[in-house]
Amino acid sequence: MLIPLTLLAIESSNVIVMRAMKLMAGDVAAMQEASLMIGEKVDAAFEATASLIAGASGDQIINRYRQHVAVNAKRLGKR
């Protein structure tokens, strides 16, 4: 579980940087990104909780978070 967790940390850091750059613009797109970010956090927390209750392993939950992070990285990387 250590390697996937480390990869999640690295990948998340990259997304945080891209999001921060977008949010610094302070325009309509930045406000939409902030709203999207909050919704994604809430949804991910509910999904992880439901997965835990259903018996998912830590690796499975981390891998699912990595999928979410990858989608965000792809979206934010488009310019």
C-alpha cells in the first residue's frame, strides 16, 4: 500500500498546483473550479466511506482516489 499511497501524494500535489494556478486567475472559470473542487471532495468522501463499509481494502480506495486525481489532472492540463 505504500507505493500507491506515495503515487497518490505525488499526483495530488501536481493537481493542487494546477488548481492553484487556475484559482489565482479569479475569473469565472476559477469560481467554477472552486465549486467543482468542493463537490468532488464531498463525493469522494462519500464514495470512500461506502467502499469501506462494503469491505474495500485500503489499496482499492487509494486506487480509486488515484483515478479521480488522474481525471482532474487530464482536465486541468488542457489549455
